[in-house]
Amino acid sequence: MKKVGHVCVFGRANAGKSTLINKILGFNLLPMTSKPQTTRENVKAIYNDDESQIIFVDTPGIFKPHGKLGTILLKTAKSSLEGVDVIVYVVAADEAPNFELTQLLSKIDIPIILAYNKIDKVNVKIGEDRLSRYLNSFGKKAIDVVHLSAKNGYGLDDLLSKIKALLPFGQEEYSTEIVSDRPREYIISEMIREQCMIFLKEEVPHSIFIDIKHIQEEEDRLEIIGDIIVEKDSERGILIGKGGKMISKISQASEKRIYDYFGLPTSVRMLVKTIKDWRNDDRYLKKFGFEE
């Protein structure tokens, strides 16, 4: 019998949560960029080894919400703390401490591992001082700590060992062939959105939604057709680019990303459409799957 349980990976925006989960899985399931708000939903990523099945729940990074979508994402992230066996609280060592989340977590009766990430990016003395302040902010609640550089793979074995020690023995919830609770359409849409975030200016990616219309698989090839939704005509122009160069770059990078994951030659054809202020429009939030 294996150690089996649910682990919420929680933290502020851009702390490295998705990078951490991808490194543990050994491949890139979740989108990763340097921009905040990369993750928009609670996504389960399933890790298996001979000793355990760990269902990691990747959550939207905590940030000051902007508009209706931002408020929904904040509630989505906080809801992920319910019914899990362990919370991995990811903190970026290279950022000034913020104790808002420790106040929330200190009141929750669930074991917490503080994953002190990006330790390679900060002076040791400064980093340890910040860590001490984080631990003090939890008051009397016992907190385990793992020093990490998720991007470089440092500390992952230690983290997995501590997680397994806190999980109960049980029956596997998923087949070992399943790596996520999300369907193929969702994974592909996130891969395309990831490439938009990589290539586009800072202000554009947050208004983007990828609406997959059609996935055709035949003769060992994927054909993907869909829409990239933005909020302003000016954003649409940036996304298409002069002579269609930007959308071409995004499509080609998406084809490679999808091929690397599914192992199938892929064609990505996306139209860019403007839906003004969709992130504050209840009709489109519901249509795109973002509901209170």
C-alpha cells in the first residue's frame, strides 16, 4: 500500500509553484512564465513513484485582485486549502517578506511545509533572516522547512520525503498513466496561453483567454483550431503583429510545445478576437468557466 494524498501548493504570484510541480513530475505539464497570474485555476497534477501517489493542486498565485476575474481567482486559490492533507507554502527567498498569507495559514489545522524557493538568488544571510521572520510570523504553529531552488531541482528529494511522511496510507485514486485531472483541450489551451505570455508585452497576456474550438487527431497528427480572446483592439493588433509575425511566432512555438508533450506533429491555427472587458462580464466569465 502506498502513501496517498492531496497536497495544495500555495503562495503568492510568481513564487515558483508551477515550476516546482513540473520539476517534481519530470516534465512541463503546467505553464511557466516570469509573469504573475500564469495559473488561473486549481489544477491537479498527479505524481507517482513506488512509494506514493501525490495529487498536487496547483493554485492561482495570490495577488491583489483586479476586477471580477481577479476576485474569482483569489477565491479559487483560497478554496484549494480545503480538504487537503498537506499545504506546501512556496515563498520566494529573493522577495521582501509579506506576511499576509502566514496569517491565513496559521489558523488552518493542516500540516504546512514552507518551501523556501529561489535560495540561489539571494545572499545567504539576508535569506535566512527573511526565513526566520516568516517562521516567527506563524506564532506557535509548527512549520517544517525545505530550502529549494525549484528551477535547478535542488531540494526536491527533501521536499518529497517530508510530504510522504505526512500522508496517510491508502489506495491510489488515479491510474498511474494519468498525470492531470484536466482534459486534453484544457492542457493544450494552457500551452498556447503560455506562449502568448512568453512573447507578448507585460500588459497584454492577462487579458487573454484561449478558446479551443476543434481538435482533430488523424494519421498520428494533431490539428488545433481556436480563438485567442483579448479585451481591446489595440491588444489584438499587438498579438497579430506586423504582417502577422507575432501570431505566427506564437503558433509555431505552441506547435513545438504541444509536440514535445504529446509526441505528435501539430498544426495550430488561431484567430484573434476582441471581446471588450470580458474579465468583468458575467456572461463571458461563465462561458469561459470562471464562476464564483
